[in-house]
Amino acid sequence: MDIRQDCSSLRIDLLLIVHSQDKQNGGDKSEDPVPLRQAVKAAPKKPHASGQIISSYESQESHVRVEIRPKTSKPQVLNRPTATGTPVLPNNGNSWDPTPQPSAKDFYAYPWDKSNLKSLPMNLKNFEKLDAYSAKVGKASTVGQLVSSLIRMARTDLEKVRAIWTWICHHIEYDLDGMEDKSKRSGDPNQTLLSGKGACEGYAGLFENMCSHAGIQCLKIGGFSKGFCYTTGQTFSGETNHAWNAVFLNKRWHLLDTTWGAGFANSSTNSFKFRYNEFYFLTHPALFIEEHFPDNQNWQLLQVPLSMKQFEGNLCRNSSFYNAGLTASYPETLQVETVNGKATFSIEGHSPALFSFTLNKTEKPGIMTLTKNGMQLDVYPTVTGRHKLELYTKPFNTVKESYDKVVEYILHCGSVDTGFRIPKELDPIVGPSWLTEMKGFLQHLCSDPIIYTQDGCCSVGFTLAKKAIVLATLHSDNIKPGYENRYVLQTLRGNRVEFKIHLPQQGYYALKIHSSSGPVTFECFCNYLVVCTNAEVAWSPFPRQLQNPVGPTALMEKKGLLQPSQRDPIIYTSGSHCSLSFTLKEGIKILTSLLFDETPLTDHGGKRLVMQTQKGNHVEIQIYLPHAGPYILQIFANSKISPTSFEYVSNYLICCSSTEAGSSEGLVLAQSTLNSANPVDRNGYLKPSQQGQLIESLDGRCSLSFSLDREESCLATLHCDDSKWNKQMERRYIMYTQKHRHVEFYIQLPKSGSYELRIYVDSRSQPGSYEFVSRYLITCSNPDVAWPPFPNNLQSPVGPTAVSEKKGLLQPSHTEPIIDSTDGCCSFSFTLKKEMGIFARLQSDDVNLTEEAERRHVLQVQRQNKVEFQVQLPQCGTYVLKIYTESEQGSYKFACNYLINCASTKVTWPLLPAELNNPVGPSGLSEKKGLIRPSYLEPVIYTDDGCSCVSFGLNDSIDVVATLHANDITSEEVRRRHVFQVIKDGHVEFLIRLPKAGTYVLKICTKKKSDPGNMYDYACNYLLCCSNPSVRWPFFPMRYNAWDSTYELIEPLNGILPANSPVRFKIKARGLAAVLVKALNICPLTLNSDGFWEGTCNTQGSQDIHVMLTNNLNKNCALVLSYQVNNTDSQGS
């Protein structure tokens, strides 16, 4: 009896047992009829071999089935009459056993626990030989002959079932005629075998019959399916439309579907295509129920069965979903409603994959972002109503071009978000992801797929992992054709590329970033949606002749233009004058050209607009602008091939905002007049420590400090009547520190003379604009004064500030902003407020450092909440150490900087190895990766003899590997053979021997043993230093896969053995039957009482020595170690 969920109807299945009055198989005609209850309980002595249903009637709300058997047979009483099957016959065929029904031990929890796709744990690789054999077995004339051939190689019931499954899936094709005409369908297994065709009844019937011949209990299950003719969201009623099987293995029932395991039918071509589908073999019931609903709910094999209404309304993830390694999709309901015109979907899986989607087959009104092992999709329907959303996937790094549909949703849109628009040029996958990183674009400046801007300006950037040509274009209905690149300005410094975007007006834009995939071919590897709702935005396009990248580039350095005074691509000036300077390599000459509105400007009113002066190898360019507007300064350098011809090197964008540009007054600073009274205290802005406004300096240096009424920003400028004094110089000779409400300015003068110091504070009425507060007159009469400007990269305030505390840097080891180093070394440390990413870089105007070199002079150590930076300067000079911390958005922001001075000409610290990763030594990352209790806590290991040992506590679930890196070690094999690894007693120990004196990096990587593949993740590294020139260690012996990390090699550890000499071998290993050393002859090692295998082998006449072992004398030995013999005697021991 089955009461429907809506309680409006009742269905009763009746089983009617009708007894024949004829005597069969020894029955007695005169025997009295047995009542039904007694007949059910009776135990017959000689049952008939099989029963046959001869009449049935079924409607939507009732079901009657009549089964006729001899009166002496025992009726088969079922929980549901639809789950019928052929009894399993033993070999003698003289007894009959009823098929057991599912019970509590057969039931599984729902929903799926994501542990296994199968209901029976198995290793599919174990079936490879059996599958290959079964698929090749030809047809037989009878089912019994076929089964006998198939199970010849099967040793267990599971293998028998597997062989039958494999044969049917590879030899029986779907009967398309039977699909169209039910009268042509046949469930007779013999007919299905002979014709090689069958509908689902034929597949299930043949599988059931073959299992019977193999002695396997099996049932044919009828029910409803979301298969070939299923449309998303449909309801089911009337007759069942599908059949599959339940098979009894390992004392438990399991489900499978040979029809869907064999292939699929194509309605458009009216053909069937074999395509084996492993998913439907012993499928986990919590997954099977997504597409199969048995008429008897017991055969759901679920602890809490689903109702038909639940089955109809549940989401259907097909086999392609799980075969692709996906595990979950959200929402988990089939019907989804939009909220404010938007609906969000996501998919999770075990590994990265590519995804796509369609709405109503043709539309793609959505924004998809790829996550680490899945994706997230926001859909914005353009019209209200009912929509069908289809999601597709395909594996990454595959030659397959097509996507497989994995799940469908029905989307109901009650209202459309008319304020949100997706540009037609925007690709569906938006924002950076693992895919952009795989293509070599790292450390993205903006991780969000949608960029919102109020002022119409924004920036994005990437670090290039390899050399590539990159460009960006901006697309929208507001942008004219041909102007797509006119609103993007690109900069390239080292391997860091950034794009500055100016929007022409409010709206929705697609920012597409392309990289070169061929000589003249570009492909889009990332795109963003840029949104601006500010109606006042109206940026003009960048000048047409402006060439990207703008500003300093690697090409500029290659052409011999070093240390540019302007590192920003845009030079803003409120006056009519600006300047630019470079240090030139020997023999380099430059020319410049100033463009305005695509017109070259050389003279204006009889005056030169660009003047160039050169002293030694230092060149300075003075630019005078005749009027306001944007200018392009193009720079050319002489060619090395033809010194008389000049080649383009770089260009800058100069923006002049002064309406009085070109006037002579704008070029010369007017002499300032000092006030007689000190206005510093007016409005309570500042409380100066300096009384009076006249400061006399003997050495050209001075300082001023103030106490502030509140935390506010300050700045100062230095002015001079010298005609060469410019806007840039006004701040280059001032540095200041700010700690809470105390600010101090440090001034150093370029030469003797009189200077005016002006001090400004942030306006209280208009935050962001500065108000003049006070001025001082600084005089110096010392003619020897010649202080250089502070570094161009130095950002004030210098040293730790309130901003650095807000960024999470607490308790600095150095509170002073300037550090003087005599040996070129210094260190800084902070306590971190929370766990976060942090790094530092060293910059200098005196030393040309690439972006890579800026980091390779800083060694970072990080333990728990403490971070330390150890700095080694490449030479004497002035440097800026900049420290960046990770923001909540994942990007790195400037936190603070220090000024470092070194006057010793003996300082020549080299670059740290390129392979060295910060932080160095054990850290929080190494603990997360499973390396605990390190034996060596310091980041740098110094060794006199070239040997070292590092160990960690190790979790049993972790695999670990270590390699040794140096600039002259390029082979992966050599990197591994200078490190020998031993695991014992929960510890891993790395023995390191250096090939010679030098600096090395020991890199340690880990992976979970449960993770498939051989991909290890970086965990930590050490810096190894050895200055002993006599160190010449050979590498360790070559280890092969059969070498277990728990084995311990006592001797010999050298991978190169002396020629013509006896060599003693000693290995500690348990569970082995024999250990052999193979030279010209095979030398077996002897197992002593302490568990060591020992013995001696002579290297005479051998070039290689191999160590082999086995744990079974009946099996071949496995090669575990190999040595080279030093016949030339060129390698020490």
C-alpha cells in the first residue's frame, strides 16, 4: 500500500495466487485447495523451475497482477510486484531460493556525502584486463554459452558482474524502432542476444538472465527516469518508462543501468552511438536517484526514500557532471527565482575546469568567474518570465573542444535589473583566475571581476611569468570604432605590466587584455567589467600618437637610458615647465620630440620648447609648455648598428593644467617675503618646537618638529630663487616622519644660499586639499655644502607611522626613519597584528636595480606573528626599503619605508639566489603543509665541510621531497641527488652534500598521499652557504621508485664509487626477502640480527653498481639504487 504525498489518492498493489486444478510434476489432483494465507506460509517440496505472469492490469491509481503457478510451488511474495526477477538457479537446478529484498543494511544516506561515486569501493585499474577480455568476447548462440565464456577469467562475484556489464555495454545497441513503437519492444533475453538490440527492458532482462546463469542474484527494476525524452521540470505519471537492475554483491544490493552505460541515441540522425559510461556501474544510490525513480521505493536503497514530487522537483546532475570531477552545484533546487533581477549559481569540484553556460540555448547574459576548483555565475535575464539555464564544462588542458552539459536549471525572473548592462564584447568568463595564472599572468592588481569607479579612472596590472607582448582595449557603445585603445595607458617595468583606464563617460565597459599567441596574433586572456555611474565623468581619449607602454620600460634600459627621474608615465604640471633626466651608458645619445594634438612642436614664438643639457653621462631635459593641454614627449636613442640614426625608445604623457602656461612669470620663482609674526599657532593647527622663523645651518642640514592637535596629514616644500629650481626639487630635499600627533621634517640643502621652507596641513573644511600654515627662512653660508636629494622612491612620512600600524605592522625594531650601515647589512622586524602576506623591496637612485633585484637583496623570515627583513646592499649608496602588506581584497599595498645609507666602498653583497622564496626557513606555511618541529629554525645554514642535515616532524598522510638549487645546477636529477631523504619514527631527515663552495637553496615540497598525481606544493626553503674551497662532495646514489623512504642507507652514501676496490654496503630495511648488489657478479647481502643487510662488492671491471631487492623470492627483484664507478679516478670520495 502506497499513500501518495498529497494524501489525495491511494494505491494498493494486490498479489493474487491462482492454483491449477491439474496435477503437474507429481502433484495430486484430489488434493484440497489451500487457503491463500496457508499457501503463502507453506513450504513446497518440489517447486516449479520458474513462474510466468500471464495477465496484468494497471492504471494511474490501481494495480493488479495475477501470477499463475503450479499448486505445489511456493509463491514469491514481493514488497512491490514491479520488482520481479528470475530466480537464481544453482548448478543442479533442483532447488529454488527466493531473492532477498533490500533491508536496512542496504540503505544509504541522502544526500550524497561526496566520498565515492560507487556504492561498492573498488579500484577500476584492477578491471582493465578483465574489461579488455570481456569486450572482445564474441556472441554465442545461447546465453549460457556466452556467460561461460565471460566468467572464465572472473574470480569473484564482483568480477562476474563486471564481465557481464562490460560485454552488454559493448555489444548491445539500443533498439530505436522499439523506442518509437512499444509493440516492437522485447524483454526476452534470448531475442536481445540474437538481435544485438534491445530497449531498456531488453538490456535489463538480458543482464538479469546472464547474472542468473552466473549464479548472481539480480533483479530487473522498473520505474521512471530523466533520460532521453526527459524535459527539465516535467512530471511523471502513468506507465513506467525505464528499466534497470539491482544486483546482490557482498551481502548488499547495488544498482546499475546497462542501457545508459552502453551509449546514447541521437534523435536527429535516428542512430545509436556506443559510448561507454562507467558512471552507471554500481552507482551510489544517492546519485542514482537523481535520474532513476523506481516504482517500488525500497529499491531507491536510501535510508529516507524520496517521494515522486521530490524526484520531479530535484536538480538533475547527469553523469557528465560527476565524470568531470564535479561534486556539488548551488542552488540545489531545480526552480530558482531571481532577486532584484539577478540569480547566482556555483559549481564545486576536485580540480580546475573550464565552464560555459547558455540561457534559453542562445543567450549569455551573465558574468562567470572561475574559482580554484569550480566557478561562480551571476545571471541577469533581460526579460521577465521562465528561462532555461544550462551549464557546461570540459577539463582543462585537453584537446577536446566541445563542452558537456552537466546540469540544467529553470530560472524564473520576476523583474529585470534595467540599471545593469553587460557589454556585448564582454567574454562570459570575467576577472583573473587560475587560468590567467596558468597562462603566465600572476599577482593581479585587481582580483574582482567587476571594477567600480566614481571618478572614471581605474588600474589593473599583472606580473608576467614569461616574456610576452600585452595590450588592452576598452569596449562599449560609447566608444567609437578605432578608439578602443585610446582610453588605456600601459606601463611596463621589468616583468610588471599595468594599465590605467580613463572612461569617456558613465556606463558599462568591457576591458579586454590580450597577449601575443603568435607573430601577429593576439588572444584575450582576461577581461573585466568596468562600471561608472557618475554622470560628471568625461575623460578625453589619450593622444592618438601616444605609444604603449608609456614611461620607463625595459627597452629604455636596453637602449642605455638608466635612472629616469620620472618613473610615472604621466607628468602632471600646474605651471608651464617640467623636467626629466637620465643617466646614459657610454656612447649613448638621445633626441626628443614634443607633440601637441598630433603636431610636432620645436619652437614657439622664437623660443625653444625642449632644451637638453648633458654633464658627463647625466642628461637633463627641460620642457616649456606654451599652453594648457596634453603633450607627448618622445625620446629617441642612437642605434648601435648605425650611430647616426636614432630609434624610438619611450614616450611620456605631460598634462598641463595652467591657463597661464607660456608666461615668463611661471618660469621663475618670485622671492618670498617672511611675515614678522609666527603664524604657526593660528587656528590651533600646529605647536612648533622651533621658535622664530630664521634657521641658520652650518652643514646644510636642519630639522623641525611639531606637535599636532589631531592626527592629520602634513607636507612641506623648499623654494629657491635659482632659475634651475623646479617643482620636483621643491620636495626632493625634504623628508619627514610622523608618529601619531608628532611630525618632524628633515631638510638637506643642495648648496649654500637662502631657502624658504613652506609648511602645509590638510584642510579641516575641505579634506584632501592643503592649507598654508607657516614659512621659515633657512640660510647656509658653507660653500662646501652639496647634499644630494633624497631618493625619488622615498615616500614621506618615513619610518613606522600610524598608517603602518593600521596595516598591521606593530612593535617595529627600528623606530628611526634613517639607518646607517657600515657593512652593508641591516635588519628590521615587526610584530604582525594578524596572519597576512607581506614583502619588502630595495630601491635606489644610485644603483640600477631591476624589479627582480629589488627583492633579491632582502631575505624575509616569518614565524608565527613575527616578521624580520634582513637586507644586504649591493654597494655603497642611499637606498629605500619599502614594505608592502596584503589587503583584505588580496592586493598588496604600501605600508611604510626606511632610508638606508652606506658609505663603505668595500660593500659588495651579491644577489640572493633567484630560486630563494621569501619567507626563508620554517614558517606558518610549512606547518600548514605538514612540516612540524623543524630541527633548524634559522633561515640560513652555514657549513664548513659542505654537509648539513635538516629534519622535521612529519604526518603519516604527507609525502615530502627536497631539492638543492644553485645557478649552475640546471638538471632536475642533480638537484635531487645532492639531497638524501630518510623517514623514520615520524620524522623526515634530509642529508645535504654540496658539490662545491657557494650559495645554495634547499627547497622542500609536500603533498597529501591521498592526492592523485605527482604534483608537490612548495612548503619552505633554506639558504645554504659554504666558503670552503676544498669542498667537493659527489652526489648521492640514484634512487628509484622502489626505494621506500623508510629504508635507511648506512653506506656507501657517495653516488660515485672507487674503481677496482671492495666496497662495503649496509642498508637497514624491514620486510625484505633478499637484497642484492649487482656488479660484474651478483653479491647478495646478509641480514644480521640488528635488521641490517650487510655485505661487500668489488667494483672491478664495472661502470655501474646496482642495488636490488625483493620481498618475495618468487618474484623479480626491483632496482632501488644505482652507483657510478669512478674509472677515471677524477672524482674524490
